Amino acid sequence: MSNPFVEESESNMKKSIEVIKKEFASLRAGRATPALLDKIMVSYYGSLMPVNQLASITAPEARLLIIQPWDKAALPDIEKAIMKSDLGINPNSDGTIIRLAIPQLTQQRRLELVKLLKKKAEEGKVAVRNIRRETNDLLKQEQKDGDISEDDLRRLQDEVQKQTDKYIKEIDALVKLKEQEIMQV
């Protein structure tokens, strides 16, 4: 017997994992990837837009990103947004494209990134645990209303706990991979 609350919690936990993967992709690990710029929002004609909607972003080399705006008038705005961001990279513009040279990470910066990575992972784990708590509350309410038996409540709570454990392990695995990538010299 499957319960819609349990299925919904599984779906929400999967969404949390996807969010965490995107968060981890935006952490700079010494290699140039267009995902580094995913969170940078540019003020363009009065509205905030992501860089990847205003320009093509390529990584022709391991330590270089090239941003080519579709509208040349957006170039200064993109430059400003990159300078204001927490990337710590100064854009180099020639009037038509922006070059971002990704510097080699220092050991201290690597350790800071690992700390940030673990903080984001903990936030993800909290989100998964909150989903578990909300689902368990809904299941208890179902039992209180007489819609499910006490045995079914326990079985469904065990199922939700198994889901939670599975996704917490997945977050830990993602952290381990990203930490290796960051610490790699």
C-alpha cells in the first residue's frame, strides 16, 4: 500500500537533491565551467536576469570563460554584476566579449570553499529532514482522523525514514566528490 504523502515526500526530497547539485556546481573548484555564473543576476533594462540569458558562455580552456553578450549594450552591466558577485574574479573586457581568467586556488581558499560546501550540504540535509517531519505530521493526522491504522502509520513512517536516510547518504556522497574536486591541485 502506497500513500500519496509518502510519494510526495519522495518527490520533494529528489527536488532538494537537484537544488543541492546546482548549488555545488556553482562553487568554483579551480576549473572554468559556465555553471559558475548561474547565480549571477544582471540588471538589464530595469529587471534582473541571469547572465546565461543575456550571453553565450563558453569555456575554451580549463581556466578561461568567455562571455559573449547577444546585446553589446549589456556588456558593462554584465561586467558590473560579475565584479559585485562573490566569485572573486575580475572581468577583462575588450568591448565585444568578456574574458574571465579563473585563478589557481590557494590552499586557504580551497579550505574556505570546503567549509562553504559543507554548510550548503547541511542546509540540504535540513531541508530533507524538514520534508520528513512534515510528512510524518501529515501521516499522524491521517491516523488521528481514522484514515489509516496505527500499524500503517508505523510502516509509512519507516518508509519515510528510509527515504530520508537514502537522500542524506546521497548528499554525503555529493559532498565527498565535490570536496575531492576542490582539494585537487
